Amino acid sequence: MKAMRTVLLADDNRECRVSLARMIGRLGCRSLSAVDAAEALWLLERTLVDLAILDLEMPRGGGLSVLQKVRVHQPGLPVLMLTGSVTRESLLRAYAAGAYGFLPKPVSVALLKQVMTEVLTTHMPALVRVRPLITFRPGKKGD
């Protein structure tokens, strides 16, 4: 039995967040929702996720600031940027920071399915990607 993959979805627009969460669920994944950058970072510190979808423009930091922290603490986590207005500058900044790709708003089911399938089949699950927190250190012989 395959483990259910988890997707972090961060967007300050409630309608977009609910719609994307519904689509993600239909694609067989669990979604965690955040309303801003601070909540996204809080969830990332406490939960293993297989993919992050971050709105480029959000309160309390924005998607780019989350992406930059993800690259330091979880470098193998694939991140898709979500935006209603893609500019050349925003594309360059996001790709330079390590974004896997972009999803334009409104997101179509077909595009989301295509990109999520590609990402989740080419990247290791979170449980495999993350290093163990506890390292076994055997004692001396006879201890």
C-alpha cells in the first residue's frame, strides 16, 4: 500500500486555497493549508511534506521568503510557486531561489495533475528524504 503524499498549500486567498485543496484531494494527496508565509513556515517545521505550493504574494513574508528558508532547511523539497501575475522578474527570482516551477492562477485541474504527477514521481517521499533526528551510537563493548 502506498503512503498518502502530503502537499503544503499556502495562499492568502481563501477561495483559491479551498479550490486547490479540493483538487489535491481528488489527486489522492493530503493537503495542509496555510494563510500566510508565517503559518507555512510553522507547518513546515512540524510536518513532513512531499511538495509545497506557495503563493508568490502573501502577507507576513510571501512565498519567496518561505522558499528561501526551505532551501536551507529542506533542500530536497520540491516547491511550486503560485501566482496571478507572472513577470519575468518574479520568474527569475523564484527559479534563482530554487523553485521547481510555476502555477498560474486560476490553476486548471489538468495542469495541476500534470505537474504534481511529475514532481511526486521524480522526488523521494518526505519520509525517505529527511534525515533521522536520533542517531544510534553503540556503547563500548561490555556496556
